[in-house]
Amino acid sequence: MPSPTTPVLSTFTGADEDPLLEGGNWTGPMSSTHFQAERLSNQAAHSLNPDGTKAGQSYWTPETFGPATESHATIAVLPGGTTGVAVWARIQNPNNATTMAAYLGVYTNGTGWRLFKVTAGATFAQIGSTDATVAVAGDGIWLQCIGTTIRLFHFTGGLWVERCSGLDSAITAAGYIGMEFSIGSPNAGRLDDFGGGTITAAVGVSDYLTFPKAKLRTQRRVLV
């Protein structure tokens, strides 16, 4: 069965921090009209936003990954209402209102799992279909980009299960990886154990190194 092959980069351990920086490892947002995420109770969360009209977004700044790349995290607290949590990959020109581009995998409460590409700074287009499977707290989200194949997985019942996939060639270069807490009530959903990186040449769409999610946590490379 498939599973991520890259390590955990941050467990968000430390004092509350808004915006999330962790010594320069994080910045944001990806879209110039939104806010950064924060660290709250040893988890990543939406930045405190009084009007609820902006997302909380942050990306891992020490290096870019790819172009074969992935990002993954634990959904520590489920999003409420119609809000969601997302992981991003192949982020190009972050915080640029006209040229930012990326892929993202989203879990939205009440909707389910979806893949998107964003181009021209803020133009979103869904890739593939929506999967309405309901997540529970402690499940995982994993976005994988290999060539033009974009896939979104859900960690549930001890296994990674593909929820969405599609083909897209709009963004092919290496880029940053990141996370998002969608527009809505601050702190409604939270992520933990964020990881990702470059997928090695030996790993293809149907050829994985199989690491259970628990084992990935024991091999984490925390750079905070």
C-alpha cells in the first residue's frame, strides 16, 4: 500500500506563536490577501482573524522540493462548519498576487476531499472529482505530485487510501510545501506532524517505500 516516503519536518512543539515562525522555518501566506498560520497548543492553526474572511497559510521556507514532491500532516482537530484544512506542494512565487501557483489537497467539513491547482496568484480550479468520505480527528492528509499525476490520500484505519487524483501539467517545477486553514472561524481545524520533501527517483506512482504512519513519526527530522 502507498504511504509517504519523506520525514516529518515540524511537530509544532513550543510556546504559542502568532504568526508561526519557528526560528525562520515558516513564513506566509501563499496568497497575498490572506494571513499566516499560528502555533497554538503544540499544533498548527488558523491565525487569529476577527472577521473570518481570510485563510491562514504558511509554507516551509528552508528549502524547495521536487519537482516530484509531497506534503503530509495529521488532522489533529477537525475543521468545523464549512471550513477545511489543506496541504500544498510545488508552491511557486509565494505571496505574489499575480504569479503564485501551486497544487493543494483539501479536506473540508461537510464536503470531503478535493484537489485544486492555483495559478495567477488566486485562480483556483478543481482537479478530478470530490470524495465525500468523512474524516475523524487523528486521520492524515497527504498530497503527492509526480510528473503530471496529482493525488490526495487519507490516512484512516491504519492505511493511506487514495481519495482524489487527476492529471495536470500547469506546474512542473520544484517548489515550496505548506499548509492552509481555510476561511472561517479561527482555530476551527488544526494540523500536527507536518512533513514532506522530494520523492526520490526510485519511487514512482505505483512504486512506494511502505512506511506506516506511526513509523514515519519515529523518523521525523524536526528542524525547529
